[in-house]
Amino acid sequence: MVDLKDLYQAADWKTEKHVPVIEVLDKIKKGEVIKISVSVGKQIPHPNTTEHHIRWIELYFLADGDKFPYQLARVEFSAHGESAQGPNTSTVYANPEAAVNLKTDKGGVILAGSYCNIHGLWQSRRELRVE
């Protein structure tokens, strides 16, 4: 039997264009509002064509001591150059990047997942410390 967790792939985002890159401060003050950015293709641009694109990015936060994560955002990317005239005929392309603000009193782990329509599910994680 296949588990969902077994379908997620991980790699170094500097060498793999499918890995979601989480950008956030390493340490924040308790109760401070912070910005978390996540993107796919930071070092190596990911294709964004009708045939090959990032469909969505999800962002979660698992606070220290909590059993379940909080879903912070799910962003769908729907414009990949397609139009009524056919594939890759539009000049409109969504860039697989999103940002969310978070306020927390606890440290924890920020988790990101993304989906490429050809290469499947990808994940990354980033520790967040609270002082």
C-alpha cells in the first residue's frame, strides 16, 4: 500500500528546480508578525508552459509540542500560457511564488509542498526559532 508521505520527493533546491524554497528569518521575537515566502525554481528556473508547470504550493507550520500542523496557505497557479488559440499562445504566465504573514509564540517547523504536473510532489522544511 502506498502512503502519501512516500510520494513526496526532496532534494537540495540549489540543484533541483522542483523543490519549494522557504525564505524566512531563522529567529524571531515572540508574537512578532513575520513574512514567509515560498517559491519553486529559485536557483534553477522551473519551466512554466502549458505542458510542464507548477500547479500549486502549500505551506504549513508545525509548532513545537503540537501534534498537527496548521495550514497557512495553499496557492493554485492556473495561468501557464494556454489560451483559446491553444497551448503556449498566451502572454500570461503565473510565477510559482507566494508569501504569507505568520504570528506565533512558539518555534517550530515550516513545511512546504509543491506539485509539478510532470514530476509530482516535492517538499522542503525550515526551522523557525522564537526567542
